[in-house]
Amino acid sequence: MALYKVIVEKHPDVYVAYPLGLKGVVVGEGSTYEEALDDVKSAIRFHIETFGTDIVEADPALEVFVAEAGVAT
């Protein structure tokens, strides 16, 4: 079993999840956190089965941080 870091965003009406360390676009969504996570796991499996393991980045992120940055416009 391979482990992937997954970002899960909570929006007003849906959760959106996407993995780090894969080439291409892989997204899952759901009404709950768990549904979005299950959906992105399925999407990851499908993406690797379709495109092969070459899409897995050799140097994945070690840690992930979320920060806010104020930018003058």
C-alpha cells in the first residue's frame, strides 16, 4: 500500500480532495470529508492503473502546510 498526501478543502456545499506528488489532474469530491477522501482514493487508483507508476513523482513533499498570506493589490 502506497501512502499519498491529500489536500481536502471544505467549501460551502462540497468537499474537494486532491493528492500531492502525482503528475496530471486527480480530484475527488463529496458531501462529507470521508466521501471526498474515498472518491480521491478511487481516482488515484484509476490514474495509476491508466497511466502507470511513472506519474508518481520521485521526490514527493515531506510535509504540507497551510498558510494565509496578505497581499496588497
